[in-house]
Amino acid sequence: MGRNSGIEWTDHTWNPWRGCIKVSAGCANCYMYREQRRWGKDPRQIVLAADRTFQAPLRWKEPARVFTCSWSDFFLEEADEWRPKAWEIIRQTPHLTYQILTKRPYAIRERLPADWGMGYENVWLGVSVELQNQTFRLDYLAGVPARVKFLSAEPLLGPLNLGRWLGEIESFIDYDGATAIGGGFSSIDWVIVGGESGPGARPMSPNWAQEIRRQCSWAGVPYFFKQWGAWMPLRHASRAGVKPGRKRPVQVVDGHFMQRVGRKAAGRELDGKTYDEYPEATHQPQFENLEA
């Protein structure tokens, strides 16, 4: 079974519904909005997928990672009517690992299935954080039980101090509303970092990506550097085979000269290395009382 996704940290994308409403700075240049408008569709309209698309995971027989709702948000209120059927498909396919990423973590708890318990073993829950003022999303995630919790800092638009969630945490509100106290506890199991690509892309400073990598290394948390995006450090552009020219704009970001070269040319090496780290795989769950 081959991949159906070009996203580096997953194997498949599954979109049981599409459409979303922008909620923060990271949404400004959303690729889904661009593609939907290209086909004459309203990206703000939440639409249920066709049956074949909705049921696609049932046809994937080999173990794989599945990025869920790459063209929407799994926890949208508008999808409440359809979500129970999506959870049912997730339960029926324990050999697939569903990577559910949201910008609406406040909505997670009330939209989990009744048998969630401490989390389905084939579901990873994550939040998107592009700036420090959005790290509150990690507080919501910390209070929800899940087998793997992850952060996607893409597009990374500024520096992030993740110490509170990578071992310096002293207290947080757990799932039942009680206060949990702990030292050296990490509430994040995996961190993805990436710059922005496409029209209007904003450059990412190497400082921001390197600092998050250092924080993850200190905490022992896997770090995945997805891409530079449309921009890369000017000093590395020649090594990437990019020839200088007037049509290649340059911006200074956090003391670094960044050149727009395009996603493919920019690549995904950070300090000469590719970071493809993943959280430790868990054993596959065995669900009981599955309904046909």
C-alpha cells in the first residue's frame, strides 16, 4: 500500500468532511482555502465527504499513519452529526494510527466517544501552535487523556518557549478537573516544526526552529523538522543549488537573511541534518463490542 499524502510525517490523509473557519494567524494563508477557491468552492462551508472518501480507511489494510481532517478540523461543532460515524471507523481500523490535529482543543473533551477512557491506542491528539500567544492550546491538550499528544508548530511564525510543557511544568488541570502537581513531567510526546509555503508565505527564522529542537533534546521529546517552507537562510541557498537573482526576494528575520527559493529548493535540513523523529510506537489496541 503506497502513500496518498505528500506530508512528510504521515502516510495518508483522511478527510471525512472539508471546510473550516480561520481562527488565528497561522490560518492566514491556509492551503485548503486556496485549493477550494481554485475549484470554485467556498472553503468556509463545512461539507460532508462522499461515502467512498468517508469510508476510505476501511480499505487500507496495512498499518499506516493517517492525518485526519487535513482540510478541516475534526472537532468543529458543525461536524457533530458526522463525528460518531468517524469514531466508529477509527475503532474498526486499529491497525491505522490516526493523527488528529486541531486548533480547537477546548472542544475535544465533549466530543470524545463514550468509551474513550484513557484514549484509543491508535489515536494521537495534537494541537497547532504558531506563536507564543497560542500556547494556551497546549493547556487544553494537557488536560485530555491520550496515548500520544503532539504539537505542530507549523507555520512557525515566532519563537516558542515550551518549558511549561516539556518538563518545567509544576501544575495543570487534569481531565477530571483536579490539579495535578509534578516536576520534570512532559505533557507533549512529539513536536513537529515547519515553515510556511505557498503564496504569501512568511519566513521562519532558524533561531526559532533551533531553539525548539534544543528544548526537545533537553526533555527527550522526539523532534520532526518538516520543512523550511518557501524561505531558507540565504547563507545556505547556494549549497541548495539556488542561483542568486533579482526575482528572489530577501527578508531579514530575527537577525537572519532569508531568501524565498520555494519549498522544494529549501528542503528540510536543519543545520545539515534531517530530523525525522517519532514518538515511540504503541502496541495495537484490541477493541471490544465492535458494531458492524
